[in-house]
Amino acid sequence: MSAERAPRRILALVAFGVLALSGARAARSIGGQSQPDIAKSETIEPEELKSELATAAKPIVVCVAPHFLYEGAHIPGALFHGPGSTPDGLENLREWAKGTSRDRTIVIYCGCCPMARCPNVRPALSALREMGFRHVKVLWLSRDFHTDWTQKGYPVEKGQ
């Protein structure tokens, strides 16, 4: 690399790093509001959820993704209450949750994009926490629902 190109390359790498960091912060500041971090203890891996769905004490599963993704494929029995990033979706989730025991285990998931950038899970998690739910888990889909669930052969339903 020539001496003239070295400063440009360093500047480009620094700029990339700044963008990456600001993107990570943006994942926690969705819609202008700070979103909660998701603790490891509040997550469930796809393989673990698949196993739990086969038990008598299976959790309530709620999809907080956009409706077209829910229609395309969702976890069997998953409820849909709207995207967690919209006021209507959160209101629908809260209305449903009013009649749900705070002791029930609820698993929420989206899968629209990598978890670090998901605009739907954190607001839904925050809403359920604020309502006093103590057993809420986030299905950890590090890439997306298709890659981390469907392609692994886990069960899905399609349509409404």
C-alpha cells in the first residue's frame, strides 16, 4: 500500500467503526426511545423452545413481527398481536395480556432481521415487563426466523 493511500484506508476503517457503533446504539434506541437490553436469562434458544413446545406445560408463544411474516410462516400455535414497533401492535399486545396470568411463561419472537437490529422484540418485551409479567422469554433468532427456525426443520404453520 502506498504512503498516500494509508491515511485514507485508516480513515475509512475509523469511519466504518463509528458507523458500526452508532448502528449498535440505534438498535437500542428504536423510534427515538431507549429500549431494554435483553439479558441472557431472558432468552430461549430455538432448540430449547422446540423441545418445550412438545411438553404439556408449553409456553404461550407470541409473534411480534409484521403480519406478512406471520402469514408466511410462524411457530405452530403462535398468537399474533401486531408488530411490537407500532403503537397499534403494542396496544393489541397489552389488551391481550390484561387477561393473561402473570405467572404464565410467554415467549415472544419476531425474526424479521438480526436480533441486534430488531425493532419489534424490545418494545414488546418492555411492555410485558411493565405489566408485571415475570416469565417472559425472547426467542433468540440471531439472523432471522427463516434461517434460525425454518431452515433447521423446526415446525411451522402458514396463514392466519
